[in-house]
Amino acid sequence: MSERKINGLNIEEVADGVLLVKQKSPPFYFSCSDGLIVLPKAGRNEKLIVLDLNIEPKFVDALVELFGNASHYINTHGHMDHIAHVHAWEHHGAQILAPQGEAKNLLELKNFYNCYEFEEGVKFSSIHQFGQINGYHPCEHVSDFIPGDILKLGNLEVKTIPLIGHSISHVGFLLQKERILHISCLGFDISSPERDGFGPWYGFKQCSIDQYMRDIETVEKIYRKEVDFLTSSHSYIVKKPETRPFKYMRKKIMENEEKIRSGLENRDHEYNSEEKIDKLLEKDLFFPKKKMEGFLKEIYTFWEYWIIKNHLLHLNR
């Protein structure tokens, strides 16, 4: 096997010929996501299989040159950092699989716009600019699966785990034989144990904090009982007995809740729900919107609106 080094990528083996790959310097914040590549192995898979590794085309080209073409690419959900560059894998012959409900986002930017009901607060022209700055290009063909399906690719089994607090059909992957759990964008987003990050993200109408808490419980049970390794879209490889991801994600949700409570200054009884959101949006609790302008301010305001609203719904359940 050739040396597993490509300038601009971090490539690290998780276990049994499964590698976690990260693009070191994405062109924009929502352009890329870390993912797994399953190397060919006798009796398992004849060609490379790629799990949600959304990186720029030049790096896809380099990986194909090093490891060969991929037979399949499996996407976890339809957010921009998971769809922008998937076309590059299709260009090299991979069949693209994505969860039903968000698969169409890979085919057309307008589907991305409609999927998350951006029309309630964002112009399509702003999403068009957002797609451009992240390098979005559509795929030609995408096959969908139902979250919860077990995908059998040769003798590799990929069990999809519904984790829909984050997005309407967001999934994680369980590679049972390899004892690896990939939780995608559930919210463990730190590059090393001593770092901090944003944490769980629930900035769309379809997100749910109650569901998020159940999802964290789901992956914690799987990790404790069925696997030895945990990976995610924006973090490092976690090995047993480490349990930092679950504590971190719950802690970040609680910290966000405290931001909401403090932001209301014990005057929440004076306002209705929309008035509360307007008051809190003025405080830039989650994003520095006052420093933004144009399409980015429009999009971040939309996201922060739903982060706040989802917390208020959670608090008032």
C-alpha cells in the first residue's frame, strides 16, 4: 500500500482499513465535512467505499489516485457542508446514496432552499450566493434510502442510525464488524480534547432539542455496548473508554439554554413567543450578526431565529 499522505488532508486509520479523512483548510466554513473511507479488503469490499467525506474535488482526485475509484458514496444529510463537493466522487464513478427527505439537495440548490423552508426568511438569491461561496455543484443521479436501513455493499454492512434532532433525515453510521460508530453532525465538533466548539446545531424549523437529547442517548448506548471507536464530521477519533462526546453535547445544549434564560432577564412573562425571539436576536447570543452584512447576515439571522425558537419550544414543552 502507498504511503497514506496527501498534502492538505489529515488521514488517520480508525480500525481495520477504515480511515478518517479531514480537509485541513476548507475554502469556507460550511464547505466540507470529515468522513470515512473504507479501503478495499478481500472478502469485504472490492473498491473504495466513502462515507460522508465531503471535500474539494482536487482532494477527491488525490484520494482516487492513491486508493483507486470508489464504488459507493453514502451521504448522512443535506446540509451544505455535506453536499457541496459530492459531485466529485460521482465524477469518479461512485454511486451516490443519501437519506430520503434530503437526497434531492444533492441534485439542485433550489431543493436545498425548499427543504429547510428558507423562504420564511431568506431570499433564494442569498442561498445562491451561499452555494457559490461554498463551492456547491449538483450531482447528476442520487439513490435514496430510508433512515434506519442497513446498506449492504459487497460484504460491508452499514447500518444507518436516524439522528433527526439535527436535520429531518440525518443519520449516523454503524459499522458493526469494524466496531465503529460515525455520528456525523450530531454536535461533537472539537478537534482535540482541550478545545471547545459550537456544539449541537438546531437552526432549522425541522430541528428538535427534545429529539436531540434522545439522539445523544441513542448513540451513547450504541457506543457503550457495540463499538470501540466513535467518529464524527468535525472532530477527532474517540476510543473507549472515553465518554467526552456525550458529556460535551449535553453541556453545550444546557449552556445554550442558559444563554436564552439570561437573555430574557427574568422578563419572559412580559412577551409573547415572537417578541421574545426578537428581543433575543438583538443580543447576538449565538452569532455576531452585527458584524455581518448582506446574504450572510440574512442566513445567520434565520438560523439564530430557529435556534432560539427551538429552545423556547423545549423550555415550554
